[in-house]
Amino acid sequence: MTTRIQVDISFDSLIASIKSLDLSQKHQLLEILEDQIFEDEVELEEDPRIIAEIEDARQAYQRGDYQTIQDYMATRLDKTT
């Protein structure tokens, strides 16, 4: 039987706790985080909403409906002057 416990701690407290770990514990935590990030990214790539957004962006690009970074920067510069 698995018991789940949820604890609310501040991010700063979490960081302080991580800093207090020894090197092998930090490596173990890093491995856990990398696994979780990979799983989340896979789920995100398979999300129908994300797939639709990417397809919309591709179609807009093919139509020429986009703004280059240079155009964007020029527009922002014009707005600040």
C-alpha cells in the first residue's frame, strides 16, 4: 500500500534544502528531475492542443504571416522613441 503525502513549502525553502544535500543526493535528485522533465516534454509533444498550435504556426509561416526578429526590434524601438 502506498501512502501519499503532499507538503507545501516555499521555493526558497526547497532550494535551501537542496543546497544542504550531499553530492550523491544531488546527483540522485538530478536524475529524478531529468526523468520527470523528459516525461513531461513527451506528454507536451503529444498534447493535441500543442500539435494544433504548431500546425497553425507552420501554416502562418508558409503564408508569410510572421514577423522577423529584426522587424520586431525595429517596431519596439519606434514605440520607445
